Amino acid sequence: MDDYGTESDSDYTSYWRDWFISSRGNEYFCEIDEEYLTDRFNLTGLNTEVQYYQYALDLVTDVFDLDCDDEMRETIEKSARHLYGLVHARYIVTTRGLAKMLEKYKKADFGKCPRVMCNSHPLLPMGLSDIPNLKPVKLYCARCEDIYNPKSSRHASIDGAYFGTSFHNILFQVYPALIPAKSAERYVPRVYGFKVHAAAALVRWQNGVRDDMRRRLRKMEVESGFKDGEDDLDDDEEEDDPEEDEEQLALVRRDPALGAGPSGAYGGDAQMGSVA
Amino acid sequence: MSTSSGTPESWISSFCSLLGHEYFAEVSEEFIEDDFNLTGLQNQVAMYKEALEMILDVEPEEDDDDDEEEEEDEEDISGDVRDGPGGRERRHHSRVASDLSVIESSAEMLYGLIHQRFICSRAGIQQMSEKYDLGHFGVCPRTNCNQTRTLPVGLSDIPGEDTVKLFCPSCLDVYVPPNSRFQTVDGAFFGRTFGALFLLTFPEYDLSRSGAETASTLGRSADELTMVNGMYARNIAPGLGRGKIYEPKIYGFRVSELARSGPRMRWLRDKPDDVTVLDEARRFAEEHGAESDDDDESMVNNNNRPVASARRRRPAGNPTLRQRQGLNGSPMNVDANGAESEL
Ligand SMILES: [Zn+2]
Ligand SMILES: [Zn+2]
């Protein structure tokens, strides 16, 4: 991050943004258009957020020409990075910004979901707050709809406000075709082939919550987006005990994916293994 | 590790110190030397006898130049150890190099399969708990799990099917290890049982603590010691439930469930506010299971059935006692076969 200030001392005519987005650790950022940056309207309110705002903006837009000492230059450099991040949060929810981030998403530039059942689904950067200096960036998986910590500490220290709380959700509103199919596939802890009782009880309860949701959505004629077992809830004649049937189907489907051995076919809940 | 009686350059130590082998425990020689623990493994690896000798650092009987071998051992500490555990033999027996490479890979396979069993034994799981305390297995990548320590597991007990994964006791889910060096480690060497067995063996671990904090046990307050389904209530998926589910928002407004892009996966990270209802849900399910005509033998999945039928065999009445067993039962229960034993 400090390379710019030290290595290319007098060379402030090089493209600052090019340097910024290609710096190690800045892989999550896309390049903000010159056009967007030079339209003052887009920067409304940022002058009070950023120290030496005008110098920082000059630096970002490659028109910086102040003769100053290294300490001052470093301060302005820091401000420029902060300003870029704050503008970035606004830019990536514009049509052009969304498209740029989408390209990066397709290349999995933001990493892949660590959850085994998500099959390396690409992630999106997001913030837990829109206010700077509060929460570091997190990564959102659209498949499991959960958030994860970046693997590298370089990324883990980026301010989440540079991506904001809305961007990743807006992306899927604007591009609904990109919403990944949802899956009920999940991990079930076992001991010698037997499901662990406490975990199995929770799984049953969660399956009930999921079924309730799918019934609600069906009533409202909203697509639930589940690729597996889309028909499971359609059998109205089995209304007397649909929950159990659903669970059976879901479990049968789940098992092969988990590499269930012969012992996996048993259905007992183990509270304690007989060994140990 | 401390339980190993071998010198630092033993085959087992050098195997466990290889890059990517950080999750492995050092199987004790006593465990390997007990034939009972190796039952059935003879047919699973090629050149079983030679592989076993290699693991135990037993000199092959047909060895011709013992003296030179001794000298080489000293140098190996610095040099060949990183190449692979069998490095030292390679130079001396070049004419049987192909055999040796087979024995080497057989030894690794055999060690892995023994390891799968060892870490489920009393000594093995104890050693793994020490590694767990030291944070050797990393932490859960899920933000709401707040750096809970994870456990290495396999999704299959059969080698060659999948690589090692990390099981998080806080969200009860499995994750790909963050470093690619673990993506060549066979998951079967840890197996499907270890992760869950660990939780049941050490129910007192305070799982809501993050990896950054020191490992500790639960407090003694009555609230913390409430049991549900054989586990301390506080330890049932502490990373799930209200406040631990990601809430998608756009400009501060929650995205509606009715939107095409609305939330669909909350259930995966949900948990009842009061986990004791899980016990009641189970009883409810059991009663419904009992009324069903379905055959108990099918047992494909409905894990209520065997329990339900076993319960019907018990003398009727005394529901209070039954309830108390359900809520405060010992974690040492095995109710899969309908039998309860206080061990
Ligand atoms: Zn995911
Ligand atoms: Zn977790």
C-alpha cells in the first residue's frame, strides 16, 4: 500500500487508480470511472469525511501537484485511499459499478465459499456497516446466504464500509438470474454411523422451519428457489403428515452426497459412542 | 507429541511434521502393536507387513548394510525428512526403489487408516483435545461463529473419496480448510466419527468461546448445566439462532422473504430460542412415528422410530421420570438400540 508514496516519488502523473487496484490486498476493489469521480454530485458529503479532501481527490484523479514533505504526502496518500474506498461504496451500486463487480464475481476474485455444501460458490465483499472505521469487510455467499471472514489478514483489515451493506443484495435484485439454486443438502454429524441425537433434533426442527417457509412462499406464489425437492410440498392429499414425508425424502437425498457407508443407513441417534 | 515414545526422527514423527500434516496426531506404538486395533487393515493396503514395519521403524529382515544406515539416520534429520518419511532407505536400496515407493505410500495409507481409529480411542481423542486446545485445527470461517475452534473430519471413512474438512461445533457445519496444503490430505484418515465423538466425549468444553480465548470448561451455574438431548444446552450450536443469522438489507431495509432475491436459507442457521423445545419436538415426532404403519425395520432415515418402539416396550406410566431423563440424562446414553446405560 505504501509503495506509491516511496517508490514513485515524483511520478504522480501515473494513474493512481491503476496502481491502487493492482496493489496486493486491493483485489476486492474495482476501478472507479474517471467520469464518476469528477462529478462532484457523486462525492456529496465526503469532504467532511476525508482529511485534506481536495488533495486526496487530486491524487486519485492524477492531478496532484503539491510540493510537500514525505510525512504530508503519506497523510494525503492515506486520505486518498480512504476517499477511494468511500466513493467505491457508492460507485458499486451504480449500473456501471454493478457490472464491473459482476465481472469480478464471475472470476471469483473475491474467493469462494468455504462451506463444503456450497461447492466453492463465488463470494461477494460486503460491509456490516456503512459507517467507516467500524467493521472490517466480510464475504457473502449467495448460496448459503451467510457471511464469512476473508482468509487473508490483508483482506480482513479492509474497511467494510468501502463495500457497504447493500451492494451484494442489490446485485441479486438487479440480476435475479444470478441467484443460485438453494439446496437443503447439509452436514449431519454422526458417530459410528448414528446421528448425534442433539444435532439430529436440531436438524429436524430446522427442516420444519424450512418447510414452513416453503409453504408460505407457495401460498404467495413466490418461487422458493430450491433445486432439490421442489415437488415435495405439492402433495396436498398427504396434508395430514407432510412434515415427516418431506424429511424422509430430504434425508434420503442427502445421504449419498455425504458418502454414507453401509452404517449410514441406520437411523438411530447416538448420544454417546460405545468406544472411548 | 508427548505420548509418542519414538525419537524425533521416527517415521511417525517425521510423517506428522510434514507440511500439510499438522492435523495428525502421533499414533502411539502401543496402539499400533495391538493387533486388535489393526483388524481388517491387512487387506486394505499393499505390502502390509513392510508398510507396518516402516511405520514402526523396524529394520527389514533382509537388510544388508546396517552400519551405513545408522550413520545416514543422523544426517536425515536435517535433510531428507522433508522429502518424505521413507527418504533414508531410498539411497541404500536403489535396486528395490519401486518396491520402496510402494511401501512408502502403503505406509502412509496404513498410518492414515490406523489414525482414523486411533483418534476415536481414549488415548487418541485425548491427544486430539490437546491439539484442539492449542488451536492446531484452525477456526470457523463463518463470521457469526466468532472464531470457534474447528475439528478435522472426513465426509467418508473410505480412503480416496474426499479430502479432510473442518467441522465447526458452533454451527454444526463443515468447511474446506483455508490453506490449500490440506487439500491433498485424505478425509478418511480422520473419518466421519471423530468430530461428533469429540463433542460427546468432552461435553464440558465451552464451545461459545472463541479460538482467541483460552479453551475453558463451562461454568457451574444451573443454567449452564441444563442438559438437552444428551448435551449441555449451552453447547448445542451456540453459533446459531436469533442474532446469529445474517439479515440481508438494502439501504437499511430488510429484504422481504417474498422478493425473488429474498432470504431462503435462514433455517440453516436457525435454532429455537429455548433449545429445550427440541426435546419436546422429538417426543411429538416419536408419538406420530408410533402411530404410523411404517415398518421399523426400514430405518432408512427416520431416526425416531427405533427409539419410539423401544419406549413402547418399557412399562407405561411414570412420564415425569421419563421427562427428567430426557432433559437431564447423562451424555453417556446410547439410545440407538433402545438401551440406556449409565457408564
Ligand atoms: Zn456458502
Ligand atoms: Zn461455525
